Amino acid sequence: METLAVALVIPLQGPAGIFGPSCELCARLAADEINAGSGLLGHELVFRVVDGGRPPHEVADEVDRLIAAGEVRAVTGWHISAVRQAVAPRIAGRVPYLYTPLYEGGEHTPWVFLTGETPGRQLRPALRWMAEELGVRRWTVVGDDYVWPRESARAARQYVGGNKIVDEFYVRLGTEDFGGALDRIAQGRGDGVLMLLVGQDAVAFNRAFAAAGLDRDHVRFSPLMDENMLLATGAASTRGLYSAAGFFEGLGTAGSLDFGGRYHARFGPDAPVLNSMGESCFEGVRLLGELVNRAGALDLDSIRRAAEGLVYEGPRGTVRMRDRHLEQAVFLAEADGMDFHVLQQL
């Protein structure tokens, strides 16, 4: 069987590098399952791994070179929105681009297909639940300084009312010292902290937040918090921490349990812990397979025609593609030590 290569853009360094191993293995599982059938248009699906943890222009340059040389026929993977904004225009409609993370919404580039959660389906109902069930009315935003945190904070202001966001604090990616933010939280009027931090940045913040005793009277909500980050944070620093996502390892649905069984059967009990970021890479590869099967071709026009209304069952349950976004159920979870306890579907 001849091979067909896809660029898998995942973070292998930087604050999001904590997700890289699970992202790669979940994508490999999806490829294995596609290849166990008839492959992708009769070809064996293989990956060219691109380090998405580098500066965005470097990632875009490499993806551009791979496409121009005819070495890859599609692009997928988990990487931050700043990377997506650099990569998408460089693809220029030559190949489909399946972007898998949660993101800030508003991406309508015609060759980009998005599998992740958006603020309207994730952030808005979670903030409503926090107000109704926990009485959280005033929020302090702590985020990394790039498009996803800033646009998500903009959405949060619309959802809760501008006067309910009492302070915002942004730091560069890779920050380890959150002393300034913690001082402002301690002295401020907020009773909840909206964390818009990536990977290791969130880990450092969580540890410092608990060490300062702020977890006694402030809850935290993050739309980007996974099981890897809980393990790195440590059980002593996760009290009052909530998240929302389309997938958690402890979700307990038939689709998620089956996925977990297949993952550990393939990679063993010591494989990186399952999480929403890794599973999203499975979703991106699976979506590519579903689109190509429905279209019967890999050219972009055929895939775009096949995309609208596509429905399939997977680890996230029943998902449907609408306007090149994958609609899905989103679940709210509370950290319980170093695991997530799923509370309900939002």
C-alpha cells in the first residue's frame, strides 16, 4: 500500500509541550484504525510531525515547505491559535487544514475545519453554572498574552456583563512568576478566577495560587485544563478548580470508555494519560478520514462539499459538522485531587 502523509502539528516544547506525547499517540491510534481498514483512499496514512511549540512563523514556514514539496496532503494537530493564524494563510487552499484545539471562535477560512470547543458552547454555560450553583459573580482574568485568552476574555465580558470582570492580567507565554497577578487577586473584588493559561503556565499558576492560600476563598475555572496538568499541579493545589471540555478521561460514556480501552490496549498502561488535547488529535485524524470517505477524494472542493451535515460517533459521542465546526456535547468537571470528576453536560 502506498503512503499518504499528513502534517501533524503538535507542541514538542514550550508551555504546551506537556500535551505533545498524548497528542501524538492519539493521532497514531486514529491512523492505525484507518489503516486497519482500507486506509485513506487506499493509501496508508502516515505523519510528518511538525513541532508546533516553536514561534508561529517558523511553524508556518515548515508547513508551507512540506505542502509546496508535495510531501503532505493535509494538515492537522493541536497548537495554539497564534500558530493557526500564521499557518492558515500560508496553506492558501492547497490542502485541508483540520485544527483540533478549543479556540476563541470566529475562524471562517474556507480550508480550515475545526473540531474543538468554542466559547459559546463551553465558556458561556460554564460561567452561568458557576454563578447559579456556586454564587460566583465577579471574575478576575489571568491569561497568556495572545489571541485565544484575550478573545475569550472579551466573550466572557459579554456573557457575564462587563462590570463582572473586575480585573485582567496577561503574561507572556512561558511565565513562571505570577506574583503580580496573585497580589491583584488577593487585593481585588473577584470571587472567581478565569484562567486562560496554557499548559505549564497554568501548572505554575495553580501551584502559586494554592501556596498563597487563595484557593480558600476563590474558585478557578479554566477551559484549557487537562489530566496532565492536574498531575503536574499536584493534588494539594487543585481545590476549587473546574474545567469544561468535550472529553475527559473519566467521562464514563460508552464512546469515551471504548476509546480509553483501545488507547491503552495499543500503547500500554504506562502511556501518557488521556486528556481532551490528545483526544482532539484523534478527532482531527478521524474527521479527515470521515470527510475523505464521504467525498471520495482529497481535493479541497470535494471535502468542503462533503463536510456540511457530516455526522459520526466517536469518543465525544455524536458529533456533527456545521459551517466547518464540529458540534459536540461539552461537559463540566471539578478537579478531585489529580483526577476530574465530571459533574454534568452543559
